[in-house]
Amino acid sequence: MIKIVTIIGARPQIIKAAALSRAIKNHFSNKIQELIVHTGQHYDENMSQVFIDELGIPQPNYNLNVGSGGHAKQTAEMIIGIENILAKEKPDYIVLYGDTNSTLAGAIAASKIHIPIVHIEAGLRSFNKSMPEEINRIMCDHSSTLLFSPTTTGLNNLISEGFNPNTKRPYTPDKPGIFHCGDVMYDNSLYFKNISDNSSTIIEDNYLEKGNFILSTIHRDNNTDDPRRLNSIFSSLNEIATNNQTDIVIPLHPRTSKLLEVNLDKQLLLEIKANSHIKLIPPVSFLDMIALESNCSLVMTDSGGVQKEAYYFNKPCIILRSETEWVEIVEMGAAIIANADRNLITSSYNKLKTKSNQTFPSIFGDGKAAEFICSTMLDM
Ligand code: UD1
Ligand code: UDP
């Protein structure tokens, strides 16, 4: 039996963790004991507990309750809390997801006291170090022992940073193992689609017409915190909704809710709120999100996860960033990088809405990434 400590904190990590917890429960319950530590980075009911309840994730064994704050304070409090737990629990591995401050804190705490790090979603790069996530993921990758990349691009990024794909067991932080295993979020989207079909009422609740609305999410700090970019994105949404008489549903991240009031031009904010085609709603559960993603006509987002889920559900996507880590979906023609450029956003919409020959080949694994990760941890 091995013992792992899984760190969750931000919304996407809580959702990702469901795949590994499910694989352990169904296939490895006599071989892997999982303890879950919630850093408390996200804490609103609809940013955290809803996913734990809905996705069958075991209740966290520990919650550090660090809450929001500047990068340094937030990360530092997490490091202290995680180190204490690791010292007490002495796990065989710490499992870290993605690229948030919770990921970085786990990497710093574990590496200094020699707990091997398993990094899930390794190798992704935006090549833009002004993103806090780029710093977090690079530092985590370079202190990990087992690195699991969802894409071949991710694996190749690691190789170009000096990781050796031919390294053999035993793996160590100095001789790490790198693996291309597919995406645990693809596992989850496949698994939860049927459950969502049978339980979500979000389409009816919001009077949306299946196949005839746009789904949008915006939360990236450089969009919410920069009034120029935020105004450009929301004036594009206003224009597209009005000119095309199409509904746009926007589950608002709390960061965005707060900053719309501060950074959006007052007149535009009034117009957005008065536009019957724009539906600003609170963050939704993952089952509701799957219903929105699989029934919309198109996705517009700056989220990493939502871009990919658009692709899983065969929907074109406009990426409201200047680059993406998920370059495959752009190379396939399924997504367009439009940044926060109003002309580019509207022209991308016009292009994608009439495109009829788009294909969405399967490039994110076989839905069993989490099982592969568990087997590899056991095989170390
Ligand atoms: C974080 C991650 C980002 C990820 C995103 C997923 C970092 C550096 N960023 O960004 O990579 O894409 O989570 O959603 O780790 N807030 C609430 N309630 C909550 C959580 C947050 O009101 O439950 C508000 C607070 O005002 C907080 C702000 O949102 O200051 C930002 O939260 P934070 O966790 O610092 O960063 P995110 O923007 O959520
Ligand atoms: N998500 C959700 N409800 C929402 C918005 C997003 O369940 O209201 C899910 C989404 O389906 C994806 C994950 O949250 O699985 C993405 O999280 P987010 O966009 O916050 O972060 P990122 O992926 O950009 O790090």
C-alpha cells in the first residue's frame, strides 16, 4: 500500500482530482491510500464544495483555509500548512495538479523535505512568464519526480527543457520520469457527460435554446485587472449578442464579478446588464458546465480548461488570450486566438459560426489517464 497526499485548492484542481480519486476507488483501493489537502485557495460554495459533493471526491482530510491574498502571502501560508501535514503524514508521494499557487506551494513544501512530487498536467507552456501560472508550472515541473503530460506538445516541451524521456526507474527529482498519458479532464468529461445529461436543468433554467447560444467565461488576471482589455472583451460580447440576436451565457468567476464593477466603463456595464441576450450568472457546477458546453454553439473563453472542454464536445472556441498552452486545438482549426482584440473577436466569431467542415479528432487520450497515473506510481 502506498500513501499519497493530493493537494487541491482552486476550482479546476478540485475537478481534476475527481478522476484520480475515482480511479483509486474503482481499481486501486487496496494499493493506494489517498489523503486530500484543500488549501482553501477557492472557498465559495460554488467554487469548491459543490464539486466535492457532485463529483464524488472524498471530503478533504485537511483544509488550510488560506483564502485569498497576494501571491506571496497566499503561497507562503500554504507552504507552511502543507509542510506540517507532510511531516506528520509522511506520504510516498505528493500529487499536484496544474499551475496555481496551490501547486507551487505543494512543490516547494514537498521538495525541501524530500517527498517525491507527482505533477499532473506537466509540460504545458504558454511561453509567457508574465502569467503567474507559467512560473508555477515551470517550478513545479523542475522539482517533480514523476511528470504526466496530457499532450505530446507538453512532453516535447519537457524534452526541450532537458528532461530525458529514456530515463529508467528508480525515478528521483534528479532523474525524473516523464510520461504522455492523456488528460485527466478528458477522463472526467467522458465520465460525467451521461450524468450531466440526466441531471442538469441549467439550459431550461436559463431559457436557453439548445445549439443556439454562446458560452463564455472570463477570469484570467490580465483580462479582469486591465480595464482596456476587459472593456474590449465585454464590448465584443455586447456587439455579438446584439448583432446576431444570440444569447451569451457567462458564468462569472468571483474575481470577474468584483472587477466588472471596478474596471468596466459604467455605460458599458449598464448596457451589458440591460442586454436581454447577455446572461450573467453565478459560477455553475461541473455537471451544469458540461450541459452548457455540450449544448452551446460556440465557446469564448480565457480559461485553460474550458478551451479544451469545448474541443471535447466538438464546439469551436475563441480564445480570449494572446497565446494558449493547448496549441493542438488551434492547429486543428477548432479554436482561434483572438486575444482581447475587439475586431479579431468579432471576425473570429463570424468565421467560426459559419464553418461547417471542422473535425475534432481525439488527441487527449483514451479516458484512462488517471488509471495510467496510478499504475505508474505503483510501478516506481
Ligand atoms: C486561480 C489561479 C488560476 C486559475 C484560477 C481558476 C493562481 C495564481 N491563479 O486564479 O491559474 O485559472 O484560479 O479559477 O493560482 N475569490 C472569491 N471566492 C473564491 C475564490 C476567489 O471571491 O472562492 C475572489 C477573491 O476576490 C480573490 C480573487 O477571486 O482575490 C482571485 O482568486 P485567486 O484564487 O487568487 O485567483 P484566481 O483568479 O481564482
Ligand atoms: N467550470 C465550472 N463552472 C464554471 C466555470 C468553470 O465547473 O462556472 C469548470 C470548467 O468546466 C473546467 C474548470 O472549471 O473544468 C476550469 O476552471 P477555470 O476556468 O476556473 O480555470 P482554468 O482551467 O483556466 O485554470
